[in-house]
Amino acid sequence: MTPTPALASFALIFCALMDPVRAEDWPQFLGPTRDGVYHSKDTAPAWPKDGPKLLWKTPVGQGFSAPVVSAGKLILFHRLEKEEVVQCFDAESGKPLWRFNYPSAFRDGIHFDDGPRATPAIADAKVYTFGAEGALHCLDLDTGAKLWNVDTRHKFAVAKKWHGMICSPLVEGNAVLLNIGSTNNAGIVAFDKTSGDVLWQATKHGFSCSSPVAATIGGKRYAFFFTRRTLCALDPANGKVYFNYAVNTPNKDLVLCANPVIIDDLIFISAAYQLGGHLLRVHEGKCDVVWTNQDIATQYATAIHQAGYLYGVHGQWETKVDFRCVDFKTGKLQWKRDDFGAGTILKIGPELLFLTYNGQLYRGIASPTEFKITGQAQVAPFGCRAYPAIANGRLYLRSSTWLFCLDLAKPSA
């Protein structure tokens, strides 16, 4: 049956209402779908000979928090002297628009970096940030005005950790979800996104450096948290725990950083420190192990799924790492190469973007047989640990001292 013009118009309006985040925005950690994938088709098929054009740059403070972009505004969360600073820029020009700051006494336990780690989330014209000492803030996106805040570390009696508090907020329905890490029945907490009130709290899980993801599997909505030693699946509406999958390793210094990767009813979790990769099948609030091995162990960067294969940085950043491809459903290693070093990976269409810690940016076609490089450029100095963001055909990335905006867009007609 051919839809009437009125019905077609209604369908367009309905779709727009159901998709409030524009496809070209990057409003949270790992993008709009929280999987490192840029879905718009506005990027150029090739770079200029010298690499993407630099549109603007600005100095930044300490931190590993990634930039996020929504409605033409870029939010950067960083540390300047003795303050954590939330700063807003015009995403197109780099012009400063507003800033919000508060005192911070956080000191990294290994004297590496004293800035915030968690990436902000933007939803409904509000900005949610989670500082290294557990300060949760909600700000107005347009003005930077504080709407509410919660000192989670003191409220929930969270033990201090050398690496600080790291979980990037997940806005799910009416809640802001965080792995707080309190063993006092507040391992995971949901806050009302409008008021900051606690909606529910659950588990005694310690916190990790990983951030949660949400998905609907078999008609059931899940929030997945890779906590201190456990993958916890719960109902994001009320905190009911569906299942816990414990991971074990002889290494007591285990730091879990990579997010779970969810494809259909399968969920992949991974870490270095002899933990390796684990693929689980989720059904009816339970999980079964599909495979587990040591052929893929992503410590810091979340692996990217493409066409039935996983692409990830294997090993610990502080030691030897390599770039690997494994079969998603079997875990079988397909190839590895050690010429990139540590870095982060994003996906644009059929290509992957690999940004190394040393500021080298690669683009290439990934397949089960090879990673064919189609472009490369030195785009930043040493110290690119934070994830980049892609929005409106622009790539935003930060080194330890600078924030850069690069042009990846198709040429104007």
C-alpha cells in the first residue's frame, strides 16, 4: 500500500521526534551509538596529500576526557591549575563560548596526569560531567549555568583510587547511570537527569575505568557495566540485576578500561593483565560463554566491530601492543601488526581511523586478511590518549597540550 502524503509526513515527523540526537553529532563517549562508529556520510573519500586540513586549535589543560559535540557546540572537560574546567567552544570556529570551573585537589597516583578522565554526555540541552574526585555536575548547554551537582565520593563513601574516578556518564531514559564503585550497596547508581536525585542504587561492585552501554536484547532493555572484576547486566529502569559474569586473573593490579561491545545478542568484553577476551550470549536475563581466549586483550581502547570481525589494540599500553583482527563469533586470530603502537580506533563507513598515542592518524580498509592503509598524516604532537570525536565532517582530537579541529568533510559542490 502506498502511503498518503499526510501519512508520509507524519512518519518523517515521528522519526525526527524519536531521534533527538542528530546523526552528525557526537554527544557522548564513543559517539551517538556509544560504539565508536560515525554514521553520517559527509566525510571525503580521500585526504589531501599532506593530510586533513587544520581548521583551528586551542591549548588545553590536563586530562584524558574526550571532546563531545552537540548542536554546534564542543564541550571539553580538563584540568587547569587547581580546577576542573568544563569549557564550551563553537565547534566550527573554536571560539570560546562559556566555561564552568570548580576546585580540584586530585593527584594521580603515578604522577602521570591530574585531569578528569570521564567524557561528558550531552542530552536534552544539558551537559553531564563526572570529575576525577567524583563530582557529578549537570550544566545548561547554552549558558554553562549549574543546574545541580552531587559529590558522589563523599555521598557514597567511595574509597580513593590512584587513578581517580573514570566512568563516562550514560544517559538512559530519565537516568544518568554511573559505576560509582561503592561497596556499600552503591556500586552502580542511577541519578535523575533533571534533579540529580538518586533513583536507585545497586551492587557492591568496585569501580573500573570502563563505561556502561545499554542495549535491547530479546525485547528486554539492559545496561551493561564492566566493573572492577565483573560484567554486570541490570535493568536501567530500576537497577534489578539480571546477571553477573565474574572475570578472574592472577594480576591484582587489573584496570578494566574498554567498554563492552554489543552485537545483536552477543557481548564482548576484554582487558589486558592476562584477562583476554570473552564473548557471551545474552538471553532471557542470563548469559552463556561462547568463547574466551588470550588472542585479543584490549586494555584501554574499545574494539571496533565490522562485518563479523573485531579490530582492537592488544596488550598493555605501557608495554608492547599490536593491532589485531579476530573473528567475532569464534575468537580466532586473523592477523596482527605491530607498527602502530598504542592508540584509539573509530569507524567511518567501510574505513577505520587509527589515532596513535604519538599523534599519527591512519585511515584504512580493514578486512579479515589485512589493514590496507589509504591515508596517513602526523596531526598532533605526542600524548593523544583521549578518544577523538567526529561531528559534521570534522575530527576533534586532543594531545596532552592542544585541542585540534581537522576537516574530514567532502568538498563543497
